Amino acid sequence: MKLKAIALSIALAAGVFAANAQTATKGSDVFVGLGGGVITTFNEGLNTPAFYGNIMVGKYITPIWGVRAVIGGPFQNLDEHAGNAANYGTPGTYYNKQNKLFGELNADVLFNIANLFADDLAKFDVYAFLGPTLNFSSVGTEFAPAANQNSTAVRVVEPNPDPLKIRVGATAGLGLGYNITNEWEIALEGRFGVTPSVFGDASQYRKGEGTGRLTLNAMYTFGGKNGKFARAAAAAAAAGYLSKEAADALARDYAAKNPKIVEKVVEKEVIKEVEKLINNEIPASTAVFFTIGKSNLTEQDKARLKLYAESIKDVDATFSVAGYADKKTGTPKINQTLSEQRAKVVYDYLVSCGVPASKLEKSANGGVDPIFFNNDVLSRTVIIKAK
């Protein structure tokens, strides 16, 4: 059993590191972190906090969901209190251990609450996490034979010929982060876990001991975090609507996380590119991207659609206005309604900009599989095409 647990933990760590190493490219949302704080053990009463440090590596698969592996340690304390620790057989004499060495490996699923509600990646991150954990330490203590001492007494068995013991449990917690830049974030995290005690039979809760950690972490995201603007710019560049240079400019200014600058740059680049297209040919298609669960147009979207409307309102052609939603979030009924609302808001705005309603045909496609780059986020869109 012990060998299987060791193999599992090594495979998990190697798999996470290898997967992230292969995807650690610009804008991939792969991050690493380092932090420190305190850990305390919960028994009948609190135990003296010990120093706790951790390192982590992870990836946000979408702005909302992510995964990470966290290695932590190196100390835990068990105080000499009745109700915390077992005795040595002499009344009033209890086991006491300060700064016992241990290590742990946590596999977390991350849920970013702030990005669920924000129009784009938020300046502040509020996130929850949970997952399994493995902790590693020596056996420590075990109950003494009743023939020698009473049945509640323990004896120390460390050092031990086979000192490493692996215990399996679970942890969960909350984090509050502040994005200093698009790459650097500082976060305060609280994590609670339940595992068999690293102190062995000396702990009154040896089979299911609670531990709490409070850490301050610094995290670095390779290439910066991606958001709606950055992903929309990449999609527009791939579709030929924006030049690669213009799309890169949008992504860079988005990375500065200054909404006012982003609005100006988006509008400037869209105007420049659309005017270029007007002078040469009618744009065959364009797309508007939406935040999860939303169907409202931003000022950037309106600027793009206004210029697009000017280019097509006098053209002898019909254009489809097709709404879509992300299949992996929401129910089919909600996604169908959401795609209808998105198509309608774009259709209505084009008409308000002077495009005859007879030139537009709107449709709603509900939740769909990824349309661009196998990215579900980019399926929250309305695509306008010449028929």
C-alpha cells in the first residue's frame, strides 16, 4: 500500500510538471508560486502555530477553472495538553512535539469566483479550491502494549527502521489575490485539511486530525493572464479581420489591465482596420464576443459594429447574424435563450446604425462545441457573415 501511494504521488507530481512545461508558452495561463505562513493543528484546543511554506505550479484552463499542484511543509506542532495529546502512562504527563518534520502534496481544482462575474479578468481574484492531499512524515508514536502501560499511553517509535509514513486526506480553502501586473499576483490563502495525524497515536484525533494553514503567496503567470480582449483579438487575427500586429497591440494593452487604455486602443485599432477594409472591399465576416452568461454590448463592441454597419448598409447583399453560446456551461434551454438574446442585441444595434432590416437574417444556435481554436470561451459569440 505504501509503495502504491509513493508511486501515485510521484506520478501525479511528474505529470503536472510535464504537462505545464509543455504548455508554458506566451499567454498559456501557466503559473508558478512561492509562499509562506503558519500551520496549526486542531485537537480539543489549538496547538502552537508552526512555520509553513509552499511552492506551486498550475494552469487556468479557462478564466474560471484551473488546476494546480502544491508542495508544502516542513513543520507541525502538538502541544502538551490534555485533550490534545495522549499520555505516557503517568497522569498529567502528555506527549509534546515541536517542529515535527512533515511534507504534503496537494492537488487542487481552482474555481475563480471573481472571473465568473467580472466582464474580464478582474484586478482582484477571489477563488476557491479543493482536492486530495498526501502527507509524509515519520510514524512518530504508537500505543504502548497494555501489559507495560495503561491502554491510553503511547511510546515514541522514532527513529524507526522504516520512518516514512504516507497518509491520504483532503483539503479545501479560499484565496484573495491582487494582480499587481498581468503576470504577478500576490494572494492570501486559507486552507483547511483533514488527514490522519503526523504525530501517530499521540494525537487524540489520530485518524482524522484537522489542520489549518494561512499563507501569503506570490505567483507568476508565464506570458500574462488571458482574458476576453486578448482571446477575441487572437480570434480576429486568425479570421483575418485584424492584422497580427493590431491583435498583438490589443493583447499587450489588455495585459496592462487598464480599462481606459484598452477602450481607446480597441477603438483606434478597429477604426483603422475597418477603414482600410472599406477602401478595398466589403468585410465578409466579423464576430462579437461576450462574457459568460451575458448578452450586453461593450463600448468597444459598439464601435466595431458601428463601423461595420457603415460598410454594409448600402451594399446589395444579405448578412446572417448568428448567435452562439458555450455548450460546456449552462443548460441547453439557457444557452438557446442566451444565443437568441446575443443575436438580437447585435441585430438591433446594426439596424439602429442604419442597416436595413431586410439585409439581416438573425438566428440562434444555442450551446455549441468550440468554434475557434478549441476554446469554449470563444463560442460565446455572434458571427456576422455575408450570405
